[in-house]
Amino acid sequence: MGMKVVFVGPPGAGKGTQAELIVKKYNLLHLSTGDMLRAARDAKTPVGLKAEEYMSAGKLVPDDVIIAIIKERISQPDSDRGFLFDGFPRTVVQAEELDKALAAQGTKLDVVLELQVPEEILFTRLAARGRADDKPEVIRQRLVSYREQTEPLIGYYQKAGILKSVDGTGTIEEGFARVSAVLDACQES
Ligand code: ADP
């Protein structure tokens, strides 16, 4: 069975960009709840329409919606090859539910990568990107949601002994080299 990796970090830390490179190099499934929600929104499914209200305000989508989407996804047989969660879990409740769902399958997470980037840099990167939720007031709310609801995950995974923090500043190549070093070490152990 392949590695099971969670990627945590504030919006703008470069999770999506690094995730694409990692899944290629380590042959993992890329599971991005942000991408799943945007696809559901564009397809105008009931879940997508509900999620859009939260996304456009920079708020987190309710845990029960996210947990249902993820449980359905990891129950599919292709997740045996290993996966990278990008943008999930985003709350301690989501992390607890993920641990339970994996335990029920007789497995667990191998490593949680935290991508660290100072807030001034995040704001500049997001404002330059121009996605629908990259307007200044929405960016501010997304950073608040991160600090209040997602940052507590760092302590949760630190306690579990699987947290690895990586410097996410500098170029994409520099970030990728740092992240790869952590995953190579994890694969060997
Ligand atoms: P970013 O990391 O740049 O904020 P994402 O694409 O991961 O972007 O997420 C975009 C939006 O989708 C979030 O602001 C939030 O509204 C919603 N979202 C994505 N993943 C989750 C999650 N695990 N829990 C709650 N909301 C989520």
C-alpha cells in the first residue's frame, strides 16, 4: 500500500502546486477537497450549491458535508495506491473522523506535511492569483478561518508524532526539494 499523506498549510502556501508535483513523483492519488467542491459547484449539484455559499464568503464548508464526500472517496479501491490530501482535514473534527475512517480500513496516515509561509507573503500570492474567492476581503476571511479552525490541527498531529514542518518560501523548486526530502525519508522508514 502506498503512502498516506496530509498536506496542511494556510491558503496561498503552495499546497496545490506542490501537491501536483508530489503525486506525480510518488504515484499518489491527489485528493483536493477544494477541487472537489469547485467541481460540485460548477456541476450545480445540491452539495455544490450549498458549498458555494461558504466558499464565496471565505468560510469553511460544514464538517458533515466534507466528511461525507471524503468517506465516499476513500472507500473506492484505487485509494490503496496511497494518497495525498490537499486542503483536508481543515478542522480537528475532520481529522478525528479521518483517523476513524482509516482505522476502520485497518490503516492510518503516514505523515502530515505542514507548509510554512509568513502571512505577508500569503496575501501577496493570493491577490496575484485571481480565483473567484481571491478578493481581498475574502482572502482576509480565509486567513482568519485558517488561524482559528485549521491551525489547531498542527498540535493534533504533533501529538500523534507524524507532523513534519517544511519551509514553503522561495521558489517552487526549492519547496519541492524540501518536501521530497521529507517524503523520501518517510518512504525508507
Ligand atoms: P485554499 O487552500 O487556497 O483556501 P482550497 O481550494 O483548498 O483553497 O479551498 C477553497 C474553499 O473550499 C475554502 O475556502 C473552503 O470554503 C472550502 N473547503 C475546501 N476544503 C475544505 C474542508 N476540508 N473543510 C471545509 N471547507 C473546505
